[in-house]
Amino acid sequence: MFRSAFAFLCLTFSMASSDLHAQPARAASSTPPAATQIPFEVRSPQGSRIDEYYWLRDDDPKAKRPEILEYLNAEKAYTEACMAPLRPLKARLLAEMQARIKPDDSTAPYYDNGYWYWRRFDPGAEYPVYARRRGSNAAMAADAVEEILLDVPNLAAGKSFYRIGGYAVSPDNRWLAFVEDTQGRRINTLRLRDLQTGEFLPETIPGVLEALAWAADSRTLFYIRQDPQTLQSGPVYRHVLGTDPDRDLLVYDEQDKSLFTRVRRSASRENVMILVTGFDTTETLVIPSGDPQAAPRVVLPRREGVRSYADHLNGRWVIRTNDAARNFRLVEAGADPADHSKWKDLVAHRATAAVDDFALFNGAIAVQERVDGNPRLRVLPWGPSPARPTELTAPADEPAYAMELDDNPDPAAAYVRYTYASMVTPTTVFDIDPKSGERFERKVEEVPTYDRSKYRSERLWAPSRDGKRIPVSIVYRADRFRRDGTAPLLLTGYGAYGYSYDPYLHRNAVSLLDRGFAFAIAHVRGGAELGQDWYEDGRLLHKKNTFNDFVDVTDFLVRERYAARDKVFAQGGSAGGLLMGVVANEAGDRYRGIALDVPFVDAVTTMLDETIPLTANEWTQWGDPRQPGFYQYMLSYSPYDNIGRKPYPAILVSTGLWDSQVQYFEPAKYVARLRARKTDGNPLLFNINLEAGHSGRSGRFAALEERALQYTFFLSLVGITE
């Protein structure tokens, strides 16, 4: 269902062009694929719309219709042909990126229930080996031998995609439960292994989510079966080792399909917790770990507009809640966490600081906060035997950085584990001794060929059109960058779900910095970098603030001479791809090129269809277009619905055929309609991976291919070919 010339000499980018958008030089036969238009009526309570590319949708989880694959393969071939003249540049970028990965890297071991766990890569391996050693809560035993939990290179052998989604070791340390994805669509299979014998158990359970929780008997495992259509949530089941999975018993089935369900053990190990979460409400149920046959009991009932996240240790509940606390507070409860009369503030609500996370220890609580755009970590004395009389604060000495709690599964651990990074500082793993206050550097991410001293980062504040201050993190190489309005810039952003896009070292972007680029993050509304108000002001009927903020940051960086007006590039993925799609429609003349990765671009049609994964879960983020107010508002910005007959910048769109979060047909339709309507001669390329999902390829080296392609695309547009 497409018209294409396969024997074309594809467009090449004019390196000498000084226009705002480089004009491509076309060979006579360089016609890109043109998808056939078949009008389809998309109906809704608010009226109908015509979608001429709806035929590109196929929900079959195992195969797509031949005419769809034919079109997608044509797009893939067109992109490969267009980029063929730039293969030397891509190969060089790929080699640089690969060289920044330590061939035999490993993670810092963390403690849990008598063992230290870590992952290590053998030299050149795409996948890690999961391992452990015995030890105390302070250190590994000197005579302990390495035990292999999972040899992922062996498990992945012969597969085009492989990913371990999650795993859990039984309380007696004998049994390993893990889930694996061999397609990229997050359709996982649960498997079990005897760590004493090394044998894999015969029972397997397909179609499960990543979260797993063992009961105290080390025989009973709680897991979640995926809804076969929406994939993102589902009912909780109980499996007993050695039994037929078909006879597993249903434990809990959440009826509100707009909510997510997951399971985990409490810090005390006394409870298996069923967590029902949404963007506007939560509920917590528990099953005694020592009585896995018991029915789940609600301990924190749901209330509209209230989100509470609880954990249990030493007979007490600790709850991070927004109940009477816009930016969240941390409270301690008694045996009944629903009894608010017994709540006592551990960290009171503050308008100037948000409580983002916490971890419980014997004698201390680690609290992750956010103040003025940056994270902060404090360790507070707590419990019947506090570790020390005063609190500790983890130090930070850079203007913009990332800091977060890391692996802290066991409250008996001797240290609080956290990570620190910035746009120039590789991720560093630290332990804090809650008793002495000493801080220990456990591991610095090794980035071969990278010299931190050559790079500088800044925190800037851009004014928005409605009077807000937008945080901006920027990095550049000091001897290659000049703040004189001549430098190329790559600007990225996200702005959704209240997720904070913290500034860490983007190893791949160093290849741009070394060629004179600046790289910046626009911390736009919709994220929570400045607390919950920043998040609320960028969702639902305030969503356009996200898009306006990004454009305002762009204008600010050009005005302040961090970037040349005609050398600004933009990139965003998933919800950040929505941001890119809107920016391309509304302010495309400000950008030399835009990359949309796995982009959510058909907002109205997707949010009208409850059969699409994540739709019902995300009505509280974007709005429910079955309601007239939301329908009109979303329709006014939805990228696919607002593609105009006008010039666009150079655009590269990337996706994976098996993406379960943003379906492949959204970017496919977007590219088809944009091809048919845009009036410029700038490149429009569609890079589709037919063997991957939302996160791209699974190997650590193979995953670099797509970023190398994207940076090749950007660099070629400003005439950089080496």
C-alpha cells in the first residue's frame, strides 16, 4: 500500500548550505515512500475525524500484516540509503561511544539478606552476568566464592532481543525467580532456578510483569499476570514451587483499570504488599508474609487526590504522603497506618522542598528531597535505637547534579547507598555510615577516553512567557565552545508524569561536545524539578506550558549567545516525543533539526481507545478526550492532528515495532502524513527497528547504533563530517 522507488540514489545533505535549513540535493530517483491514503472515520462522543493512515495499525502481538511490513521496510531502506554517504561519520561516532564503555565493567555490590549482589560484564560482552557472594552486612566474606545467579550472555544467545525485567531471591537464599523479555514488548515470561543445583525448574509462566515477591516460606511467590491487551497491569496471583502454574490462585484483581498494580515485600519482611497506584490516588494492601494463604487486607485505603507510599519496619509504618501536603511529607504511624490520629511528622511539609523518596534502616531513615531544582539526600536518626543523635546531609558541590537513593533492599545493611552524578561527573556510588557519618566512595563509573577536566556545566534560569523561571542544565567542552552565538546546540526535554529529568553525564553526547556543540536539558513544566506545582502546571488543561517552556528555553539560549540561531537541534523521546511533535508544528522555524524517539504523537486517537496500553492509566495525565473540554484542548496540540501544509525542519523519527508503550503505528502515521503535507525539501527519515520495543535494542553496544545514527543526522546538517 505504498508507492516507492527502491533503486533510488537517495537525497544527500548539502554541506555548504548557509540557509536556516540545509536544502537537500536530490537525485532524479530519490522519491521517498508514500503511504497510500485510505480514509478511516475515527469516531468519538465529540465528533469524528478522518485518519487516512489508520490502516497502518495492526494489534497482533506476534506478526504484522504484509502490506504494513512492506511499507515499514521501505521506510527503513529509504533511511539507510539516505544515510549511506555518512557511514564513515556514523562508524566514527559509534567507535567513540563504544570506547567510552569499559569492556569488563561491573556494578558496585549491594547487601541483602546475607549476600552481596552485583552485575558484571565480561570483556566485550553485550549482556551482564548476575552474581553474588556471602558476607556480613558490612562487607563480603574474605573466603566467599562467587555464585552465578544468571548468565545472561548464555540466556540471550541466538536471540535478537533479550532483557531481564526483574528478579527476586527467596528468603532462604535458595530459589531465584526472574522474568525475561525476548521480544521487546514487555511480554515477560517468569522462570525459576534452584541456586543450589543450578537447575532451571520446568514450570514457566508467560505474560507476567516485572514485580515479584516471595513469602516467608520460600515456596510461595506472588506475581502479576499482564492484562493481555493493555499489558501494563493485571491481577495478582500466587504460585507454589513445583506446582502447575495453571492452578495458581488469584489473590487480587483491581477493577479500576486506570490504576497500576505491583507487589513487593516490606522492609520488615513481615508483609507482602500489593500496591495499587495511579497519578491521583493510591491504595496499599498487605498479606502476612508468614501466612501467604491469607486474603489481602487494605491498610491504606484509596482517597481521591491522595497519594500515599508506605513501608513497614520495627512494628511501625512510615508513609510518604501528599495528604495535607502538596509537596509530600513523611509521617510515622502505629500498627494501623489508616489511623491518622496516630500520625507523627518525621519530615513536615514545606513549600520550598519536596519529599521524593525514602528508605528504612535499623536506626535511620534516608530521605530523598528536592530543593530549588536539585535533589538532596538526608539521613535521619529513627527507631528505638537511633544510629546517631543528629541528621546527616550528603554533600554536593556542583550547580546542577543528580543524586538519588540506590540499592537499599535490606534495613540491616551497615550503610545507606546512593549515587551522585552531573553533566560532567560520571555516576559515583557512595555509602554513608549512619552511625559515624563517614562517606565511602564505592565506585566511580569508568568512562574510558573521557577527561572530566575539559568540560564545564552550568545551571541557568530561563524566563517563561508567563513569568516563571525554567531551570536549564547545560554542558560544553571549555576549549571547543564559545559563548558568542556561533555554537551548535542540542536541547532535550521531557516534562511529564512528574518525573524529574536530572542532569547526569550523557556519555554519548560527549561526541557532540568534542565537536563544539553545547548540550542542554530544559526542565520544563510537567516534571517535578521544582516540586508538585511544577508538575501540576504541566498536565491536563495546563499541558501547553510544557511546550511553551521548551520554546522559551530555546529563545533564551539563543538570546544569551549559548547557541547560533540557525544551529539549534532538539530531541525528545516518548512523552518527550510528544513535546518534539508540538514544537515542530508550532515553532519549527527555530530548529535546524528535530529527533523524535518512540514519540507519542497521536494523542487524541490513542487516548480515546482503551484497548491501547496505557490509555486508561493516563487519562489523569493528558485528560479524557471523551469529555468535550479535554477533547478540544488535546486536539489543539496533538502533533498528528496539527501537521500543517508548511515548511518543517529536518526530522528524524525512530521507533521499535514491538513497542508496548507507544505503539509503532503512531510514529508511522506521523511520518506518512508529514511526508504528504510538508512543503519544504528538508530530510524526513523514519528509523524503525523491527526487532525491538520502547527502549530500543537490548545489548549495551548494540543499543548505541540508534544514538550514533541520530548524532550523524545532526552533525551532517551543520556540515560536520568527521
